[in-house]
Amino acid sequence: MRRRDFLLGSAVVGTGMVLGPKTPGAREYSVSGKGETKMAFVQPPLPYAMDALAPFLSEEQVRFHYGKHHTGYFKNLNALVEGKPEADMALRDLIVQAPAGPLFNNAAQAWNHSFYWDCLKPQGSALGGALAAAIERDFGGLAKLRAAMSDAAVKLFGSGWAWLAADKQGKLQVLALSNADTSLKHGLEPILTIDVWEHAYYIDYRNERAKYVEGYWAHVDWDFANGCFARATA
Ligand SMILES: [Fe+2]
């Protein structure tokens, strides 16, 4: 990671400690700081360099998405919870409990984006293990899952997220959810997500969402998704 990327990625870390990125179980961003500079929720560092996903996503695209939009949700979230009990909650719990409105929107967008970055890996990884078997069982194979999730992502009206999620029995389903909505809110463990807000792709793809979604699949970190699937049924 280059120095300016590190500086951008760490700009909101403050005095906190970041819990293991890329660890499906460690998605609790509530961090204890010291003194008045304490920030309740900390944006995790991008798990790769800003330009590592090019040409699928250019450095400029990732820099704006991670450094402006994602960072902005954390700033808004921290302002909303300052001095309130919600500041000490795990982010996942806050998302599940928050009523519709600014607190839910910013909390969910903060979490959704951290999850989105973890779903991606510069070279991708191979699908295997229990998740491969479940995809075969519930969709008839990876090609059909890919078609179903791509279709959900491309056809979602306006801004939102396409999700692959699992219930506690490990049954998989694809969801197309608007705005900040997340499968966490529906009692389903997120396995994979595609951000289809225009800010996710407009610099590189302009209005061609389908091309962005097509490019997504070569960079999926299926090892991460398998870890999330194991968590769903644990
Ligand atoms: Fe986004």
C-alpha cells in the first residue's frame, strides 16, 4: 500500500484499534479510544491498495468510493451516536435495532461498504467447500447464481445492494434491497454483496451498471464468502 493510500485509509482511525479485516467474525467496529478524540466506529482500512482492483475498478473510482463515500458514512454515524448509548453498541446490533432514518442509513452504509470491500480480492479466489455445495443445491451451480444475482443487481431500481444471504439452516437466497437496506435487517447472514449505488461505478462505467456487475465476478473472494457461510449456520 502506498503512503498516501495509507494516510487516506487511516484518516478516521483516530486512537482506536481496528479489529482484524477479512475476518468474517470480526465485524464489530466499536472501538474504545481515549480522551475527547474518541470515535465510536472506525472505518476499517481498505484490504488492498487503491489501484489493486484495476481495471475492474480504477484507483480514482476506489479512492472516491472508499475515501469519500464510505468515510462519509462513518463520519455521519459517529456524529449521530456521539454521547449516546448507541456509540457503545456493536455495529451489527445497531443496524438490527435502529429504526428507519438517518441512524440506520449511515450505520448500514458504513457496515455494507466494509463488507463489500471484503467480498473483493484483486485476483479473486476459487469457489469451493460448503458454500459451493450449497450454491449447487439452491441455485444449480455457480453460473446460475451469478446470473440470478447479476440480474437482481442490474434491475434494482435506483440505489441499493444485491445480496447473497443465508438463513440459519444455510439456505441461500438472492435479495435486491434498496438504499442502505441489508440482509442483516432481514435476519439473513450476508455472504456476498454488490453495491449498485451509482457512486460505486460511475467514474469507470458511467451509466453502464451491467458492465460493472459483469466485471465484479472475476474479483470475488470466495474464501471470504465461505467464512461468512460458515458463520451463518454456526
Ligand atoms: Fe457505495
